Amino acid sequence: MTHIPIVDLLQSEALHQEFTVKGWVRSFRSNQFIAINDGSCLKNLQCVVDFENTDETILKRINVGAAIVINGTLEESQGGRQRVEIKVKDIQIEGDADPEEVKLTILSPKRHSLEKLREQAHLRVRTNTFGAIMRLRSKLSFAVHEYFNKNGYFYAHTPIITGSDAEGAGEMFRVSALDPENPPKNEDGSIDYSKDFFGKETNLTVSGQLEGETYALGLGKIYTFGPTFRAENSNTSRHLAEFWMIEPEMAFCDLDGNMDVAEDFIKYVINYALENCQEDLEFLETRLIQEDKSKPQAERAPMALRDKLKFIVDNNFKRVSYTEAIDILRNSKPNKKKKFKYPINEWGADLQSEHERYLVEKHFNCPVILFDYPANIKAFYMRLNEDGKTVRAMDVLFPGIGEMVGGSQREERLDVLKEKMAALDISEEELSWYLDTRKFGTCTHSGFGLGFERLVLFVTGMTNIRDVIPYPRFPGSAEF
Ligand code: 4AD
Ligand code: MG
């Protein structure tokens, strides 16, 4: 039997016509009004049962959480809450849900904390909040692909299992098929990875960038969009051990061009959400306003969610060099009053999230692109500036989020790149394929990485990154 998604039915003008809908019961009032939701949109569909002419045993099985199939006609609704409703002709229960058991889960119709929902992540997508978040996540991924496709980029699938460490210092998850109880050993007692599946040590990728660069230097403009993995012990509301990253890479593009792409791209996907996800955004906005009511004035969001998103789309990001940023921070109130955990004393200090947040949320009050960082706090592949001490790096910082994007113009000069690698003890042999790009037709090129969950976090207004990915992985937890 074909059925119509509720999202379409709620728009339909086909009054008195017969339809089949399938979904899960959200509520059943007065033995008469079933609210069913099929995930296609936030809103439930009201289905009105003629209980006097419906089998008692069926009525008893219309419980919250049950999967049901309803056949009936579309009618103008008598109640004020909805435009249309279904007048039920026939109900079938496809999957029961025992009310006694439902009571013990987050499916029970009352407010549950986000922590509680996280424990039942397999069920939370059936709540309004997570339905809205996950629909937005899906729409945003589509917008990402649409942006790059419209602008002449090719989607490159870089490997998940790698034999190299792109960031030079990333903490990686080992991939091995050796018997952990009895691994083959070298003479010195260390594990002999030459006997492992790939004949060498391999890891889950921390970034597709290096492979992405080789593809940009052939296809011109590429992007990756896939899972990346970091085994760093960061137990924060901004870090995941498994997250999705979008990494564009452009040949014949310098740092200014790179910043232009990052800004244009972010604005495009946020605008896409504003235009295509009205209902879910409105719901999340109201949710935030409710939540804020229990907070002191100073902690409340200064703007409603959709106004905040519009502000991003309508205003230029502020571009500030690292050196200027250090001056601002050094002279800032919290620095002088020793409020920073890491005081800013001199040029060269690595910026912590407290500093990034001060710049974005207190000083500039808009997204900020910091560029030209000290070479020694950034990765080996970033292009050295003429001053010999800064690199053409950029980070895009967002209010409430901190670092949304990290990127750079790449060092295209073979000799400079080799020197840098030698200084950092990075093996030329292991990266010989990467160095080849600098030997054969090297060119100015740039790219960046955007953490997809941080974008979803910003757009949904949620505060914990664990709530914007279906099954979050973080230190001590890989449930489901
Ligand atoms: O700044 P990162 O480490 O940069 C790179 O990996 C470069 N190879 C990107 C490139 O130039 N192609 O990471 C990029 C972004 C960060 O700005 C942040 O948004 C996100 O990835 N990110 C994380 N998101 C969630 N959890 C983590 N543990 C993250 N680490 C980085
Ligand atoms: Mg970074």
C-alpha cells in the first residue's frame, strides 16, 4: 500500500479524498484524537477516530510509540490547532508499544533532560527536538554538496584508513588486524607491523587534506565531506572523537581567496537552512527562548536563533591578523585583570578558546577570521610568509562556538617544505607522494576544514556537540 508523507498531506488541498498515512503515535486523547508523526516534518497529523464504530481491541493498542497505518479522508479540521485532519476509516497496528515499558523510556510524553535523551540516543530521534536537529543536519549536508557542486568543485573521496598523519601531531586511532593477544614481534620486542594487514602501521584519518591537495592539483577545485577521527582526550562540549569534516582545496588560490570561499560557503549553507528549514528552526528558536527563561539575564542569548543566523548571512566577517589580535587581547580588560586562565603576555602565544571567545563575543561581536599566525604553533604544510616567522593560516571563529574553520594557503615551494619537515622530524620518505605535487607543476593552492558538527551546533542553537550527531563518540563512550 502506498502512503503519503505527513509533510505533503499537511500542505494538501485534496479535501474529502482518501489517503493512507503511516507513522508513530505521539498521543491519543479522548479515545478519539490520534496525533501521529512520521518524521517527515515536525508537525503531527491529527487523525480523528469514530470510536463508537471501532473495534475495542484496536483502540486499546493505539498507544504512544506504536507504529500505525491509517486510512481515511482529508477534511478541514474543526479544532483551531490545525488546518486539516484525517477522518479515520480504518486503522491497523503495525507495531505495538507496551505502555508500561514506554513509561520507562524517553518516549513517555513529558520533559526529559538532554542528558537523559543522550542515554537513549536510539529513541531520541522520535522527539520533536531531535527530529528537528537531525532534519536540519540532513538539509545542511545537502546544502554543502549543493554549494560546491554549483561552484565547480568535485567531490573527492579521500581514504578513511591512512598510512600518514596529516597534521603531523594528531593523536590517531590505530587500525590493526593483528591478534592483540599474541602480536608478531621485532627482535627488540616491539610489535612488527610489517606482518599486519597492510604491511605497515595504519590509522583512521584525522583529515583528508593531504590527499585532497593531490586531487586539487589535478581537478582544480575539490572538496571532501566525510568522517574524521581524533584520539585526543578532549572531553568538551565542542569536541568529538569521530566528527564529519568538510575540506575544500583549490588550486591557484591564495589565502585571501581561501577566506572568501570560507565566508561565502558558510553564509550559503546558513541561508539555505533559513530558507528551507523554517519550521524546525522556529521550533528550536522557541525551545531556546523557553530554556533561557530559567537563566539569569546575563547568560541569555542576545538574539533569537533565526535573527542570529540572518545576522551571519547579512554581515561581513571581520578579518584580523594574529598580530592585531594579540594587541587587542594584551590590552583587554580580562587580561589586565588577570581573568584569563592563560594570560597573554607576548607575541607567539597560542590562542585558547577563552581568547577566541573574547575576540568574537566581546570585542568584535561577529564572526572573525584570524590570519597570519606564528609558524611554530601551526602545521608544517602552511605557507611561510616573507617575514619568515608567520604562516598564511586562517581560523574562522564563531560566537558561542569558537573555531569553526581551520585552513591555510599551502607551502608550494619544495625546498621550504622540505626544510620545515626536517625541522619537525617528518619523514620525507613517508610523504614522498605529497612532495611529488611540489615537484611536478607545483602551484599556489589553499584550503580549509570545517567541522560539520560545529556548524550544526551553531545553526540549531544547541550547546553540546553530542546532541547534533546521532551517536556521539567521545572519551569513555562509544555506545550503540
Ligand atoms: O583545525 P583542524 O585540525 O584542521 C585540519 O584538520 C586541516 N587539515 C583542515 C584543512 O586545512 N583542510 O580541523 C578543522 C576543523 C576545526 O576548525 C573544527 O571546526 C573541526 O575541524 N574540529 C573538530 N570538530 C569536532 N571535534 C573535534 N575533535 C574537532 N577537531 C577539529
Ligand atoms: Mg585548527
